[in-house]
Amino acid sequence: MFGWLKRLFGIAQAEAHSAISKLEDPVKMTEQGIRDLKNDLNKSLQSLAEVKAMHIRGKKELEVAIQREQDYENKAILLLQKAESGEITPEEADRLASQALAKKEQVGKTVAAHKKNVQQYAPMVKKMETNVQQLKDQILSWENELKTLKARSRVSEATSKLNKQMAQIDSTDTIARLERMREKVSEQEALAESYADIADANTSIDDEIDKVLGPGAGENSDALAKLKAKMATESLKSAGNKSTESTSEGESANQGSPSGELSDLDKLKEKLKNTKEG
């Protein structure tokens, strides 16, 4: 009848244990254990100090009681010796000696009690010292274990993060991205090449000539032609002036020159004609 309640309770208990397990931190638990051990060590040290103090006090009291017991015995002996020497009567010596021995017996009981206490304290002190040393060793061992545990925890945490990152990496997606990158680069290279072809198509014949001859080649040719024309004009003017001044001399020279030979004026005119034609 109540089976379903038991199952429900079992499920709730299992979930509670799982939640508690998740909340448990081994490092913090170890630190808490070390703190608890140190508290126990402090209490044990305090108890050990108290028992040691009782042991030391008992030994001192025992020594004093033993000394008192010996003193009463010595006093009884002295009393008997005085009676033998005639300093006191034997009766008085016996009476006082008996009382001294009675005191010795009383002190002897105290000595026995102190011996018993000292004998009891000795193993207690030894046992407590052993427990204290065990606690110290346990604390040292746990502290070393805690250091190792912390180091392992850091390493495991870093490894877990790295493995998680590696697990989330999709190699297929990465390869696809690289392929898209290659396609984009190829498109950009093709576009740059097409623009270069268009630029080459728009180049004129003059640009090609200048490209072959180098910069300023056309300008140097025009300047040379202008210089040649200027020199020819100046030569023509100079030759015209000379022909005007010596027309008669030229005519007589032509008359006297051999047949078939050109005069200087004819040579100049021929040169001018050649220059114009050129």
C-alpha cells in the first residue's frame, strides 16, 4: 500500500545524497579535518601539561615525605644514643623515640600514597605524549596530503577545461571555414587580375611607346626638332643677307665658274630645300 511512498522517499534520499556529494569539496574537507585535528592537539597538549604538572608535583611531595620519614627515624636513633650517653633517661628516650617512630609511620603512609600517585601519573604521561605525537604526525601527514591534493586539483581542473574546449571544437566546421576562406581569396585574386586586364586594354599606343622608350622620350624628340628648325632658320637668314650683298660678285663668279658646278648660293638653296623636305 505504501510502496509508492517508500519509492518516492528513496528517490528523494538519493537526490539529496547526490546534491551533498556535489557540494563536498575534498580540499575544504581536508582543511576542516586538519583544523579539527589541531584543536584536538591543543586540548591534548593542555591535558598533557596538566598531568605532567601533577606528576612533577607528586614526585616532589614524595621526595619531601621520604625525607621526613628518614628524619623521624634519625631522630629516634639520636634519642636512643642520648640515653646511652646518659644525657637523658632511658625512659624519656624510649618515650620520645616511640613518638618519633609513630610520626615516621604516619609519614610512611603519605610516602606510599605519593608513590602510588607517581606510579599512576607516569604511564598516563607516557600515553598522552604518545597520543600527542600521533596527532602531530597525523596533522603533518594531512598537510602534506592537502598540498598534493591542491596541486592535483589544479591540474585536473586545467585538464578538464582543456578537454572540454577540445571536445567543443568541430573539425568539420573548421575545415568548412578554411574552404570558404580559400574561395574568397581566389575570388579576390581573380578580380584583381580582371582589373589589370581592363587597365591594359585602356592603354593607348602613345602610352605603349612611352612605356618602351621610357619617360620623357617624346619630349626630348620634340625639343630636338625645334632646335634643328631654329638652327636652320638662323642659317637661312644669314645666307640671305650674304646673297644680297654679293649678287654681282656671284653673277661674275657664276660666269667664270666651270660648267656644271653649283655656286655657294645654289648649295645653300639646296640645303634649305632639303631641310624643308626633311
